[in-house]
Amino acid sequence: MDIKEKQAIWLKEKPLFEAELIHSHLLPFFNFNENTGDYEIKTESVNNTDEEDRKVAYESLNTGWAMWLRAKRTAKTQVPEGFVLVPVKEIKTWYLDGSENMYREDPDWLCDIPIGEVVEVEHRVSYELDQDPVFAAIQWDEANGDVGYYETFKSKEEAEKVAA
């Protein structure tokens, strides 16, 4: 990653980091170095603090900054095995319409609840991972001389072979 890319990241992340920093009282004593990407103690602060305090403040601030950047980078690139990342706006809530025994996305039918009554409504929160059609076919079971079980297939051609 070149310096321009790093500077763009620093520009975006620095205000977020500083807004969340537990030791924000340290910030007035430091300048951010745009070339190295770390905090440096201001010259006027060197004369007003002892060496040990400066060292602790410097290490605390820069360690926090480095950890912040690493956490941001790691969080964007790692999804544990067996999990998927989905956009929140794509998650849907479904409500069980007991009168028709089906889930509906729009709970307008809840307007029929009498005023003053409370009704328990089952709901599901879901995300549709795959919306492609599948093809189902039932194969004749030669060995038993009977109808077998249905299977689903990704292609129509596969299903037609089984159905034949």
C-alpha cells in the first residue's frame, strides 16, 4: 500500500478514533504526523512534562491508534468459516397471519386487532441467500416397482434425466 492510500485511510479513521479514545485528554499534547501516520508529542509539551509521563502518553496513544487501524482492517476482511456477511437492509421481518396460516412481510392485517387488546404475533427475521429456481423431479424406483422420492436439481436438464 503506498503512502497516498495510507493517508486516505488515516484521514477517514483519525476523527473516528479520536472521538472514541478513552484517553482523549492526551490529544492536545500531540500532533498527528501525516507522513508517518503516528502521533508526535508537541514541542511545548516536552518542556512541561517529565520523560516517564511523555513515554507513557506516547505509547498509549500510538498503541491505541495502531490497534484501531488493525481492528478496522481485520473486521473488513475476515468472516469466520461457516458464516456469511449480509447487508442489514436486506434482512426481512415476516409476521405470521394466523387466520391464513402464512407469513406476511407487511403486517397491515394487524390493524384488525380490537382497540385495547394485545395479540401475540409470531415473527421471523430472515435473509434469502439464494433466489435462483431449482427443478424438482421424482424418479421411478425400479428395484421396488414404485415411485421414489423427489429430488431437487440446479438445472432443468438434470431433473429431466431423472424424470425420464
